[in-house]
Amino acid sequence: MNVDWIAKISAWLRRSIAICPFLLSMFILYYLGKYQIWIPETPYRNVMTIFVLMVGMGSSFVFITFFSKWDRSK
């Protein structure tokens, strides 16, 4: 196998893993709204939405930071 090809696949996998927490948080919000687990009248719904998105985006940022440091250490 070509080393350059393997490096491209490896970079693609790292980016995919890094974006998964954000996509999961978006799916959680979709699921909660679609199946009416929480309704618009739910108390503090907007705060919980912001919290779920912040956790997803923060986790993705941590993964991206970890992988970029891991690439530089090679």
C-alpha cells in the first residue's frame, strides 16, 4: 500500500472521530424533539439545548486538539 494513501485515510478517520460528539449532540436534540420527549413548554428547555450543544462542540474541540497535537508529535 502507498504510505501517502494510508496517511490520507488516517487523517480522514481522525477528523471523522473528532466530529462525532457534535453530530451525536445534534441527533439527541433531533430525537428529543421528533418523538416529543420534551415539548416547547418544558421548563428550561433552551438552557438544556445550549448545554447539550456546548458539550458536543466542546468534546469535538478536545478531540480535534488532541489529534492535531498527536500529528505534530510524529
